[in-house]
Amino acid sequence: MKIINQSIIPMLLVAVLPLLFSCNQKNDEADSHKHEEESIQRSNEEGHDPEGEEEHVEGEIHLTQAQIATMNITLGDFSQIKINDYVSATGTLGLPPNAYSSVSAKASGFIKNSRKYVEGNYVKKGVVMAYLENPEFIQHQQQYLETAAELTFLRQELERQQTLVEANAGIEKNLQKLQSEVNMKTATLKGIAKQLTYLGINVSNLTPDNIVERIALVSPMSGYLTTIKMHNGMYVEPNMELMEIVSEEHLHLELDVFENDLAQVKETQRISYTVPALGNAMYEGEVHVLGKEFNTENKTVRIHGHLEKERPRFIKDLFIEAKIWLNDQTVQALPEKAIIKDGASSYIYITTGQEEGGEVKFEQVMVIPGTSDNGYTSVKLVDKIPEGVKIVTDGAYFVYAQSKAGELEHEH
């Protein structure tokens, strides 16, 4: 047996390897071509044309004419209809200046027997709130009684002198002097009486036996106590406010309306409002007075409104939310089913209606919905829409569902 020369083996490998690589490459190309043909065949069977398929922009919705017909999608435009629209406003439950009353002492003194009132209590007009003590009250009453006694004596003496003068037995000068003294004592007595009446002491039946050392502090009107600044033993003076009473009899609405909405607001328009702090109950009112002062900081004007009989529990300066209803304003509106709410946002769908590549493109547009009435909702556009486009007035939910399905496919 002959032994093969070792130098021949590398030469044989160099000659054989290119042949092997060439065969493998031909097999790979054949397999690749075969898979491509199978893929094209499957695409054709499913009705897709890879060469003619367009890539859709994210956010657009594409529907075929068959889908539009199946979903009964209707295209239209805005309608100009009369809807009882409203203007939003915020404010508080307000009171006129004469609804507030302060309780103060009519003279200096010490607080005694103060009633156990707390802020928020309702008090009636004339009820005794506390008593005020001062020795000067006794002196004023004593002075009144002494002056009254002196006046009685002077009047008796005046009558006696008049009798003497008429009988030519008296001196007319003495009569004139007595008349002057009677007049001065009368003026002094009336002045003291006024002071005592102001303090709340009745002088018509005042005698040495019923002199009082204290006077009552009474409520000047019926209402709710909002502040209490006194207590037993406290020394007070007339310039001090001891309590504040608020009457809700003339309670009204004080609303701030933005300048852009002011032209739509008129007297006698209906107001509906809620007090968020007290729940969701709805109350009614009416526009009464349009303010004449413009708030340059907030760009608002104050509106005053009257309340209907049913009203919320009064709490001073409590925040309210209100709607001022307009009287059948002509507004831009769409059917309610044309507006899709997605979370806090609302949308409509628009299209040119033209078919491109076998499909019709729809776009989502954000809107601000307003009042709804008789199946229509007033609509404000966030951005202008192109001219000539149509709005999906029926079937918007199906377009919305298709957009969500497209998002899921895009995620996969």
C-alpha cells in the first residue's frame, strides 16, 4: 500500500472547500426564496398587498367604507340651535351693610350676669345679653329725683306769686324770676330723663324705692352671633364692640363674573348654585343687580342675586359655585352622541370623507362641552378645525373604539 504524500492534503482541502460553500449558499438562497414565496402567498390569501400597504400615522383612525356602513357612521356639521346655556360664576353668600349690628355698652361699667352664648347662637331682638353695673347710674337717678322735687316746689311757688300779682299784692319781678327758674329746672329734668332713657331706665315710674344700679345690654336685632368679646367682670367703655350679630333676613348672592361673560348676564336671569361645604344640594336665585365696579386684578364684575325661599344654612363668607342661566341663546351645538368623554377630556371626530388607499382617515379633536338640551350639547373648540371637513355626528363611539383597538395593535 502506497502512503499518500502529506503535502497533497492541504492542496485537496483548498480545492474542495469552495465547492462546499457554493453548494450551501445555493441551498440557503433556495430556502429563502421559498419562504418569501410562501409569505407572499399567505398575504394574498388574506387580502393584503405588501407592496401597496401604507404605513399609518400614530393617532389617526382609518376605516374602510364597509366598516363605515356597518357601524352606521353619519357625517354632518355644527348646528346653530337655541339652548338654555349658562355662565359659570363663583362667590359667597353675602349680606348688605345693614344686616350687621354690633352690641356695645351705652356707658362705662362692669359686665355682670353675661348669658352663656357662643358664636353661632341665634338671638331675638330685645333679649338681655348681659348687665352693666356702674355707681354713676345711681347718681343719675338721684339727680333726676332731686331735680323733679325742686321743680315741683318752684311750680307751686310760681302759682302762689301769680295769685299775688293778680291781686296787686305781689311783685312782678319775683314772678318773672320764678318763671325763669322753673324753665331751667324743666330743661335740666328733661335732659336727665333723656340720659336715663338712653341707658334703658324708665323714668315714668322712677321713685327713691326703685333706683337701679345696673342696666341691661340687649340685642338690637334678631340674628346669629358671629363674634363675642365680653365676659363677666370685664370693664367696658362705649367705644368697645362686645358682640356682633348678623341677620340673614336679607341674605343674597355675591358672584364674580368674568368680563368676557358680562354681556350675556342680565337682571332677572335665573341662578342655580351649590355650597360645596354643605353638600350637593341645589338652590335657586335670581340676578338682581349688576355691579358697576370692575376688578382689574381678577378681571371680574360683582353680581348680586336674590335667593328663593329655600336657602342653605348660613355661614358667613362660605364659598359657593353658581350657574347664571341665559335665556335661549343661539349656540354652536352637536348631538350628545357625537361627543366622546375620555377621562377629564372630551373629543369629537372629523374627516374629509375622501378615500385614500381604500380607507377613510378620521382625526380626534378636543372640545369643551357646555349645556345639553333636547339631545344637543353646546360645544366650544379648543383649536380651529380645517374648512371643508365633516364631523362624525352619529357613530362616534365606534370610531373611538377603533382608535383604542389601533392603540393595542400598535403596542403589540
